[in-house]
Amino acid sequence: MIRSLNDIIKLREKIRIENRKVVFTNGCFDIIHKGHVTYLNEAKSLGDHLIVGINSDDSVKRLKGKDRPVNNEYDRAFVLDNLKSVDDVLIFNEDTPYHIIKEIIPDLLVKGGDWKEEDIVGSDIVKKNGGKVISLQFVNDYSTTNILEKIEKLR
């Protein structure tokens, strides 16, 4: 379900009471590809409830440039929300999800293998609260940038 931060905070407390594990990850997820799906499936397998934070359109523009995102935040959230592995989606406008992580304190914080554990935003919060930070194996040859480069070559 696509939720607000307030709804996610309430849900997080319910999940904590039920003694279930929350996994949190984030990204732009501009053009969903096999690498994303593999990574999200693996993230979900680590816990009971997967929450995915996605950068808003404004945030993606700041991070990736004026021509991005290709797909708007609502379309990206819709696609993610309809993947089997994803339980909840949250759109955030900041460049990083630090504030979200601080509010929900997930049991596991997960990023793709192109991130070193110590560079993962919010790792300090999660570790301080007894959680784990995991950098999953990178899925080679799959990226939105690669897809856009292929499309450009076809023009």
C-alpha cells in the first residue's frame, strides 16, 4: 500500500508489538528492471514486512539531473506497490531517507551491493537500536542508466 509517513509510523508500532521484523530500503526506482526486482525479493526474504521509500520527483531531479525521473513518483510507487515482495511504499521529498529511518527505526536496513555498509544513510540509527544493516549482492549489468543508454543508441 502507498502510505504517508504518519501511517507508516503507526503500522511500525503494530508490527513491533507483533514481534515481526521490518525491512526498509529506498531508492529512485525510475525504470524498474530485473536488478531492482531481484534486490527487493532478497530484501523481503530477510524479514516480515518490506517498506520501500522512493525519492519524489523533485528529489530525483536533484540527485540525477533535470531529465529524470523518466516515470513520475506516483507511477513508480504504483509499480512498486504491485510487486509481490513489497508491502508498503512511502514517497519522500528529501535527498535521503534519514528522517524516515529515524522515525520508523527498521529492524533491517538494506541497500544494493553498490553501497558500502558504512555509507548507507541511517545505518547509525539502525545499529544504535540493535538492528542490522545489509548491503545485498549487486546484480551486474542492470541499471536504469544502462537502459537509458541502450534507448539512446536506438535513436
